[in-house]
Amino acid sequence: MDTPPSTRAEAEGDLAERLMRVARLLRRRGAQQLEPWDLSPHQVRALRVVEREDGPRLGRIADELRIAPRSTTDVVDALEGRGLVERYADPADRRASCVRLTDAGAALLRDVRRARATGAEELFAVLDAADRQRLADLLARVEEAADQT
């Protein structure tokens, strides 16, 4: 028997609300996990972009973080001041700067990943391995479908 449209909409709204609550919980816990390193979520995301992109320009980091270029400069300045990244002239355009991780930045990112993995493990401990895999698969499907629209 099909679910009536109004009940289906209510169920989907409830699902969206539940997902948002879990996402907020993850963000709060993630921010708490960063406290020992005195890092903001933007700074960690910037470190991950720098690692993944292997020497991106500041504009690329801004695009990935979805923040203004001036804000990106502030984020990178703070990371550079702590010795986690370094700027260098773009070999293709000496007027532009690129950013790379330092050894200290790579080590810190590894530590942060371990702490976050432990935190996620604690949060999702109520699910067995099969349920976690199923949840990951379902979320991947939703994300892929959203990317195609």
C-alpha cells in the first residue's frame, strides 16, 4: 500500500530534520575535537584542500571553502604563522601565490584525522558495521544524485 502524499512529505521532512540534527551534532563534536590544536573548522578544511590539491592558489582555496578571498588570506596567514603551511610563487605565474603543507602541517592533519575518526566511531557506535556501511551507501547515493542535478 502506497503512503499518502501528506504522510510521505511529513516523513521526508522528519528525515531531513534528523539528518540536520546529526550534522549539527557532528559539527559541534568536530569543533570540540579541534580545541587541543586551537584550530577552526575553516583552518582544518583549508589544510585538507592544500593537501589534496598539492599547491593550490589562494583563489582555489577560497572556492573550496566557499569564502571570500580576503577571508582565505586570513585563514592562510594564521596557518602560515603557526608553521603549518607555506606560500611560494606559482611557477606558471610568479605574481600568484600557491600554498603547500609543511611537515608540521601534515603531521597535525594526521592527528586531527585520528581524533575525528575516534569521535565518529564513538558517535556511530550504536550502529553495527553492516548498519554503518548501509548508512554510508545511502548517503553516497543521495549525494551523487544531488550532484547530478
